[in-house]
Amino acid sequence: MEELDIAIDIATVTKRSIHGVLALVSRTFFIQLVSFVTNFLLTIFLSPSIFGVFFVVSAAINFLGYFSDIGLAAALIQKKDEITREELKTTFTIQQVLVVTVVIIALLISKWVGAFYHLNNAGIFLFQALAVAFFLSSLKTIPSIILERHLFFQKLVIPQIVETVVFSVVAVYLAVKGFGVTSFTIAVLARGLCGVIAMYIISPWKIGIGFSKQTAKRLLSFGVPFQLNSFLALFKDDLFIAYLGKALPIAAVGYIGFAQKWAFAPLRLIMDNVVRITFPSFSRLQHDKETLSKAIEKSIFASTLFIFPVIVGLVGLAPYLIKLIPKYGKWEPALLSLGFFGINAAIASISTPLVNALNAIGQIKKTLYLMIFWTLITWILTPILIFLLGFNGVAIASAIISLSSVIVIFMVKKYVSFNPFIIMYPFLASAIMGIFIYFVSPFVISNLINLFLIIILSAVIYFLAMLIFAKQEITSNFQLILNNLKQ
């Protein structure tokens, strides 16, 4: 059968991973900048209730979406041997049968969903538009697999850039024009269509329909536990948000969405790229535990190096942003939740690469057990804290639950020896920066110019502290990057 893969040695994995990280982070920085501006403008022109509608409806569609994949894509990425045309056709066929089924169900129950959440016609149309956009997104799966198998990460971000720009321009323009929820409806459809076109230009794949029982059985042995893991993550997060839309006032859900979106923004910028790269890269290195150990340490160090200070700065300066930005005072009730979601995000920057390492070496059942535990405790603890503390209980529960991620460190060390204390350097430097922000900001920040000066000074303090604590680590990583860029 036609082989669609090539052998990739360790040097090539290192080189392509570094190129991929730089390309993804730099280009994703642009995406996050656009998303930041978009979110800022939308939270000005749209009310917390409208924001809450989009947050809840998106979570409902994400829930349905998890029934459309049974982990076949991840199985192809993790697979040690080359992938074949037959495997791609089998994966595509199974996925599309599931996707079309889910989309039809979503469209049939759209009015029931609207009645359940007390949505008007605009909210129902948004739900239907997200279902159609979900189908369009599924068409990008195979081209994405091909790129990831070959570690061509720098190409993967191009469709994301197209989608982000299209969504942002359309959503903001229509929001300014007063379209309300319909702004999201038109924007998600435009984003989905443009994303598919961009992906097939970058990674052409001749769509094929076919099915091999033997191939499907082999891929499902990894894919089913992987998808169960993802489904539990969905049940823990997105379905719980859907529950919140019924249990709390929609404005309160808007506050939760606001706090979570901003607290997780550093994860979207850094961690999403680390995740996108570490799983296929670790999979290519699973036969060499010594090299894998170094790769794990460097991925944790890189993610915490940037995520820790950004979260500390964001949480520390948020109260001043709320006061100084016109029309932003309405989000002040979300500040406490922002802080606790920030704790969750900081810990996720450590645990996520480790979970990816377990998956990459084939220990998918171990991560499944972890996700079962996290899901159960989320659904037990969070409702209790909502009852006691109101909507802030959601963020407080997430912070408490995230502390259990220390278990992942011990699980990974059973298979791969690595140094988890490498995170102490970014932690200490971020703590010093946080102390500076806490004591200096109240006396200095009186306008946006002073705010920007504090941000710059905080960044300087952080990186000076890092040079003191971890100069050798930073120098060696920088040299590794330079050497691979020169090749």
C-alpha cells in the first residue's frame, strides 16, 4: 500500500520541533493579539448576557462534537510505523459518518436547546451555525494529521490565522453595527468556510472513502481510550459550563466566561503550541527514553518560563485595567474568579506536557484514570462551592482541583526520569515580579501610560531574576535554538 510517511531521526525531530515552536508561537502571538483586541471590543459593545449566550452555546456544540471522533486521529499521530492511504481513508470515513450524524442531531434538537436555555431565535440560529461550522472543521482533520506526522508545525497555524482574522473582522464589525448574538452566528460560518479552503491549499489531500476492519481495530486500540479521555475532559469542562447556563443567571456565566478566557489566554498562546508539538514529537522519541527525558524537561521549562509571569502580571494588574478602561467596570465582579482560574492555568502549564508524554509512550489508560478522577471531583466539589460562594465557586473549585496534578509528576517518573524542580526558577522569578507589582502599582498607576510602564518594568525584573537563577539553562536552550536555526 502507498506509504504516506517518512522516517524521522532524533536530529530532525529536534530541528523541526524548534522551528515549529518558533513559528507557532510567533504566528500564534499574532492570532492571540487579534483575539485580544477582538475580545476587548466585543466585551465593550456586547452585554454580559450576550457574551454568556455565546459561551454556553459554544460549550453545548463542543459537547456534541466529542461524539464525532473516536481517537483515530490521535492514533495515527502516535503510531510508531508509517501511515498508509488505507488508514487515512478508514479514519476519514468513520469520522464523517459520526460527524454527519452529530450535525443532524444538533440541528434536530436546536429548538429544544433554545427552550432549555431560554434562547431567542438569534440564539437558536447561533447553535445551528456552530453545528454547520463543526462539520466544516472536520474536513481539516486528515490534512492536519499529515502535517503533524511530518512535524510541519509551522504550516498548521496558517489556517488558524485565516480563521481568526475572518472571525474577528466579521464579529466586531457586526457587533458595532448592533447585530448582537447574530454577530457570532455569521462570524463562525465565515470562519469555518475560510479555514477549510486555507487548509486544503496548504496540505492538499485527495478525499477518499473506504473502510478496513483490521485497520480500524488496530487504530481503535489506542483511539478509544484516548477519546474517552477527551470525552471526560469535555464532561468535566464544556458540559459543566452548559450546566452553569441553567444553574446560574446568564450574566453570572458571562463573568465566569470572562475570567476563564483571560486567565487561560497565556495557555492559548503558549500551551496550545506546546501541546500541538509535544504529542507528535514525544511520539517520535518514545523509543529513546534519555532524549525524551530532556525533551520533557525543556518543554516544561519553556512553558512555565512564559506562562508563570504572564499569569502573575495579568492577575496583579487586572484591577487597574478594569478601572482605567472605559466601559470595563462592568467586569469587576469577575476579578476574584480571574485569580483562581489563574492558579489553574499555571498548574496546567506543568501537567499538560506530562500528560502528553504519558499518551505519547502509549500509557493512555493511565491518563484515562486521571481524567476520571478529575471529572468526578469537579462535578462533586464545584456545585458545593457554587452553593456556598456563588459563581466564584467555579473558579475556586478549579484551583483546588488543579493542585492534584502533582500526581502526574510521579506517574511520568515511573517511565521516564526527569527533573520536575526545573519549574522553581520561573516560579521564584514570577514571585519577585508579583511582589513588585503588588507594592508599587497602587502608588504609581493612575493612567494607561503608567500602566504600560509598570508592565515593562515588571518584565525587566522577571527576566533579570531568571538570568540570576537559571542563566545556564537559558543559555543552553538559546544555543540549541540558534544551532538548529542555522542548519
